[in-house]
Amino acid sequence: NDVINAMDGVGFGLVMMIFAFGIIIPTPPPFPSIISAPLVVFSFQMFTGYSSPRLPKKFINLSVKRSVLAMLVQKSSSLIRKIERFLKPRYTFMNKPLAEKITGFFMLLFSSFIVLPMPLSNYIPGLGILIASFGMLSKDGLVVILGIIIGCLGIAISVMAIFLGIEFITNIKNFF
């Protein structure tokens, strides 16, 4: 709850970024699915027009070990520094309420997809959420759009793997 309260005014970008890092950092199942549950809640709030993230009452007193947060910061800080060089305010229409709701819809789609135990369903949609989160934090609409495109690509790859089989995807990869 202290973390969420400290983020008030920053919006959804930071809280989504924190949980997205937990998805793309390699961890054994079911950890990514568990981490994506709060993403589902926060993205639903964004989609429905909340101005900032709110924790459900049953999670308010939940605590996270310092070692987990320290590991997350340690593994992500160098990446954050590299990415910050490319971020700048642009495509500001993505900061308007309707665009934020649409972005929330896609974040909800991606995070809901990550919860499902399906092949290839975690990393690329999680990366899409992470990239879009960086865009939200820096008011960079172009990066938000890029994150949405990457997340959609991740869902498409996972759906293709389910319906066409992993071997088909491997054959396409080997073709290029």
C-alpha cells in the first residue's frame, strides 16, 4: 500500500512497469502468472477511467520482501538507464482520457493473456506492457503505441503456437 500511495499522481505507468519487470525477468512458473494478477486489476482500473492505481482492500496490507524489491531494482536499473535516453514527449494525443482507456484495454488484454498457462504467453505480452509503461511514464505516445504493437504480436505468436503447433513457428523462424 505504501508503494501505491507513493505513486499517486504518477499514474499507472510506474506500477505497470514494476509488475511487467517481474514478468520478463526469467522466473519459474507460476510466478509470471501470479505477478500478472495485479496487472489485470490495474489495467482494468485504467481501462475504466481511474486516474491512478488503487489496491483492492484485501491487498492493502500485503507486504513484499526487501530482497525481492532489491533484486528487481538491481536487474532492471541498467535497462532503465539505457531506455530513458530514447524517451521524450511525443504523440501527446495518447495522454488524453480516451487514449488512456484504449491503452488500458490493451494492457488488460495482455495481462489477462499472461495469467493463462499457454505456450509463449508470458514474455512478449509482458515486454509490450513494459514498453508501453515506459511510454506512459515519459508521456511518449509513440513508445506506448510500440508497446501495444509488441503485445499484440506476442498474443498472435502464442495463438499461432496453440493452433498451428510449436513446430510451425520453429519452421517459420528457420525460414528467415
